[in-house]
Amino acid sequence: MPRRIFGSFVEHLGRCVYNGIYEPGHPTADADGFRGDVLALVRELGVTTVRYPGGNFVSSYRWEDGVGPVDERPARLDLAWHSLETNAFGLDEFMRWVAKADVDPIMAVNLGTRGTAEAVDLLEYANHRGGSHLADKRRDNGAVDPYGIRLWCLGNEMDGPWQVGQRSATEYGRLAAQTAKAMRRFDPDLELVACGSSHLGMPTFGSWERDVLTEAYDDVDLISLHAYYQPVDDDLASFLASAEDMDRYIDAVTAIADSVGAIRRSTKKIMIAFDEWNVWYQSAAPSTPPSGEDWPFAPPLLEDHYSVADAVVVGGLLISLLRHSDRVSAACQAQLVNVIAPIMTETGGAAWRQTIFHPFARTARHAQGTVLDVLRDGSTTTTERYGEVDAVDAVSTWDDTTGEMTVFLVNRALDEPAGVTIDITGAQVDDIIECVTVGGTDLHAKNTADGPDHAEPRPNDTARGADASVELTLPPASWTMLRLRAIDTTA
Ligand code: AHR
């Protein structure tokens, strides 16, 4: 399974960078101005990769503004979020932070207001060892070794009317192909992501993917998907089944990509970068950017406070990503800190875990090895949005180096507990290591800086194993992780 599916996203948006990961003067800040309390939580979260610097922000960003002596960097207007960008934090700071957080970078280039030349310049600055103008600039700025950034996003949400520099699918597909070709002249082994639709509900969904890939199939490796979920009209039952939408979305884009490949008689498969996903209360006030003459610095934007129900949904979305990890080779929960994020900070104060932190952290730590096929056979639950869906969704991983099998389950039924029997073909249960549950009660409870931590996984002591099966009970509207040691009886 590609560990890159446990990625996250840092955008110059609101307080994600400034007063999020970077706050010189904070009591825990290090010499680079990085908050130590946030770094500790990022490591605990288990994030493997981080996409940067946007998002919508990237589409009018000049990366050069963010490098070199800090006091010479220009302050600019960020057109995406109507904010002031001081450029105190840029590429070199991000790469230093990435090293401290022990994650891999994913870099996005601006194909909104800029194009191929600036993308190639950024690549030279970041990845060339030295002896050229831009690589030597990086060295002068203190980074002697090239960064070796491997995964690059060719723009962001280029189909969206909100995007600075929105394009038609064919225009964008050609630009992406041309930029990819130029970048590969520098390094043929880069992995390049073309923008898919901004979400499944876009009017051009489907034809956008087809037309972009018709232009760029041979030049890119992945296509992006973005999806954000929230309860609509208080319909909690459908919200709990959001993974159903994610499943359908991934299956649809895979089919479209494969059909373009088939028409070209190509043996190459385009992989999926689900590089923005999460719960996001988009209609809520914190999602509205400022307007008028006020261009605030690091305003609190998109600072959603998550409930226990939201945590159950995030656990379910991770199940969908794992199930599709044969095609989804990168994914980023959006975003990492303060902005629709698992980690929150108070400026000058505490950093704390939101409810959604927990299913992510547990899944990232314990989903190891190979993803197993899970055949589901059980009762269904009715949802307004997706019709009849399996009440229990599940995925499992098997780590043959440790003999550990982990099963992730969600009971999406609102009122009914689910009795589950897990039959393990070809293995014998040796030991139940741990079984923990989030949800079932207090679905609307939210965490705050002062606690308590409502979604901290609690022991589920219903799990009983015998021979080749385990029985357990899942409370209604809950996420559960079962870890067991199994002996492979097929060996
Ligand atoms: O993650 C917040 C925003 O959502 C991103 O900037 C954009 O890509 C998406 O629409």
C-alpha cells in the first residue's frame, strides 16, 4: 500500500502557515520559527507527505517572492483568500520544516497567472545541484543540497470559476502537457499530477478528465480528485455514508482515465492523487474570505471545529482510500493546521487535537503492509443521498513482517448497533492486540483547547476471537479499529 495516502496539505491560507506551523516568538518556536508543539502533533498524526503551497493560493503565487533574505521579500496581495502575504515563509522554510516533520514534500506550480517557464525555474531552484543561476541562488540561500522533490502538481482546480486563471479543459490539458514535457527534460523520473475536476458535482465533471487526459495522457502520471463533505439539511445518515460518494468518484475517474488509455492503446495506467479531501462546513461563516479594502494578514479562515460525527466520517473516508489504494497512490487530507484541520492552535497559546485527528492517526500508524479484499455481507441502512448502503463498511490490512492484521470498520447506521463476525480466510487468530472505538455517543461533541478529548479512541471490549474468526459489536454511528495477530495457515 502506498504510504503516500496518509498525506496532508499546507496552504498559505488563513492561519495554516502563519501562527500555525510557523510562529516565531511562540514559546515552543525553534530557531527557524517553527512551533515545536505543532511539530510534535504532526509527528503523532503520522502524516507521510505534505502538499504545498496551495490550493487556490498557488494560482497567483510568485515562488521567487518567498526566497532570499526575509527582510527583502515583498509583501503581496493574495488574490485567492483576499489576504496579505508577507512572504516571510517560503520554499526554503517549507523544506526545512518538512525535514523536521519527517515528511515528504509535494510541490504545486502556478499554472493560473504563470506558466511553463516559471514552473521550470522553480524546479531548477529546488532540484538542481548547482552551477546554474537558480540552483546557485538556493545554495546562497543556505540549502547546499538539492531538495529532490519528486511529486509535482501542475496547477490547482483549473476548472473552477473561483480559480485565478481558470481555463478550459483543452487549454489546461495542453499547458499541463507542455509544462510536464519541459519539466521532464530536467528529470524524466518526476511524478506529475494533472488537475482533475474540483469536485464530482462540477458541471464539466467527466468531460474535463477526458479532455485533459486526451491532451496530457503520455506526459502525466496522476490525476487529482478533490472532495469535501458536510451534512446537508441535517441529514446525518447520508453524511455518515460519505465514503460511498468517495468510492463512486474514484471508480468514475478510474474508468474515464482507463477509457482514454484504451483509446490510445496505451499500457500505461494513470494513478489517482486524492490531494484534497476532508469534512468542510463550506457554507459556514469562517469559509467566507474577507473583501473590500481590508487585506488582513493570516485571518482566521476555514477554522471548522469538528464533532465526533465528523471523526467517524473521516475514519470512513480513510477506509475508502485504503480500499482503492491499488489506484490511489497519493492523498492529502486538507488541511494540516487551523484551516479545516486535525490540529488547531491558539496564537501564542496551546496546540490541540480536533476529533478528526484520532481516526487519521490510528489508521496512518496501523494500516501497514498489504490491503486485503474484504467481502461484506450484511444488513443495509437507508440514506436519502445514496439509497441503500451497507450498514457496516470495512477494510483490512495485513503486515506479513509482524503477523499483524488490522481491520477498520464503520457502522453507518444511526440507531442500530452492529454485531459483526470477521472470517479470516487462510489464517488463525492468535491474539487480539487492541480494539478501540470512536463515536457511538456524543456525536455532536467537539474538542476545545482545554479538553476533554471527545473522540479519543476508547477500548471496545466486545471483541472475541476463536480459530479463524472474530466477533465484535460496533455501536451505532461509530468507527472502530481492531488489531490482531494472526497465523498464516496457508504457508
Ligand atoms: O482547501 C481549501 C481550498 O479548497 C483549496 O485552496 C482549494 O484547492 C479548494 O477549493
